[in-house]
Amino acid sequence: MINTGSINGLRGNKTLIDYSATKGAVIALTYFSAQALLERLGPDVLLLLQRVARLSTTVHRVAPQHGGYGPGMGPIELLLVRHGESAGNVARERAEAAGAEVIDIDQRDADVPLSPLGGEQARTFGRWLAELPPQRRPQSLWCSPYIRARQTAKLALDEAGLPLPERVDERLRDRELGVLDLLTVRGRRVRFPEEEQRRRWLGKFYHRPPGGESWADVILRLRSWLADLERTEHGSRVLVVGHDAVIVMTRYICEGMSEAQVLEIARTSTVVNTSVTRLLRSEGSGPWQLDRFNAQDHLRAHGSTPPPSATG
């Protein structure tokens, strides 16, 4: 049994014992000589420290995962892909072109499926995946729960012959628009003029429509999701199938952007259906580097380039 008196005797002395659970390390810093430390602690306490030190060695021998990266290392690649064209994208374009106020679709946003073109886009992306060398293919899949995203992931992976288990996460869903859902630009201005004024005043980043989300709200849930990736994806290449807002806001977080920078991206580019955005970091930790954004080469190569779809 450990002599507690020997531990109590250390009170008031300038001795620090710092135990780090994540590294399994014990560091003893003292002003005493080794002989004085032995006398004050007693052999039983020193024996305990030796046992903890041996535990530290054992912890660091845990087998690495995914190509030699050990625990504590997050993913090394994020392959962010927007879903294929959806029936909602088609209905929105039709309503905007007609000057209508309401988008004519009878399904809630989460249940809107791919259009026929969207299905072909997903298969085209799958053919591109199949052409990647083995060392560049994704090793895990995270997907929005919305039907159009899950259909895109399934069609693409089936086409590529790449059997990845599907991990559906509600934090990857599209931005919720609240009372503005199913309204065109004209519909918002006519039916909610005060809300339009508030949006112009606050800006896209902070404006939250009643019952909906701001960009900052989406970023908050994506930060939580990325933290989970750090804990569960050790040195892996991760395929993420989601929505335009998810892709742009993930870039915002990973690249440490400002509000002005992310607004400029939104102003100058539209994330195309099944386009590819790739973020890399070689060590599984630290800052991310953008490799490509909104890339559409695979679509052009197979003759599937779509007209840009604004949102969803």
C-alpha cells in the first residue's frame, strides 16, 4: 500500500508532477536531488511512477491505422462533392425563369430526389473515382441525410466499384431557409419585403430567416462535425457528399477565412452539381491546403457539364 504520508510531505515544496492522459507521459520536475526525492517519496511512490512510465511506452505502441498514421492524426484529405442535379434544382430554375413567386415542388427539401441528369452526373463522378490510382481513392464516406445526396453517393460508388460504408450525418444537411423555403427571389421580395431589407442590412453571413439558418449557424454545426472527423478518421482520405453551402462553409473553416473572403467566393462562383473540391494536409494535422475548388473536368471529359444550379 502506498505511503500517503510521503506524498503529503511534498506539500509546500516546489515539485510538479504533470500527467498527460493523451500521451501517457509523466514528467517530474523537482529541486531535490535524486537521493532527496527517494527519501521524501519513498520507494512505493517511485514504483508507482515507474509503472505509469511503462504504461506510457505501451500506449505509443498502438497499431497505426490507414497507411501508417497513428491515433491522434485526423484525415489527410477531404474530397467534397455536391450532389447531382435534383428535381428541386430543375423546379427552381423553371420558376425563376417564369417570374413566379413559388417553386412548384410537392416534397419537403430532405426528400427531393435527383433528376435524370443528376443521376447521370453521379455516375460520371463514379467513373472518375474508378480512374483514380488506389493511393488516391477515398477510404471512407460521410453523407448528408438528404435523398439527393445519398442517391449521388450510391450511384457514384456503385459505378466506381468502391464499397465504402455510408456514414450519414445530419450536420451535413443543406442550409435551412425557414419561411423563405420554396420562394424565388421575386417571391421573397413580394411576400417578405421587411425580411429582404434585414438580409441586405445584415448580409448573407449573419442573416437568419425566421425558422431558418444563417451561414454562421451552418458553420457552427460543421465545426462540430470536423471535430468528430479528427477523432475518428486517422490518416484517411474522406469523401463527403453534400450541398453547396456545406462545401463553401467547410472551406471557410479549414482555410481560416474571413467573412469578406467567403462572401467573395459566393459572389464569384457557383458550386456546380457533382463538382469536386479537394482539401489536403500531408501529416493528418495542422492547416489544410486547397488543391482544387469546384472542379468540373470529369464532367466535361464525359460530356455531362450541366448548367449551374444556384442552391440546394
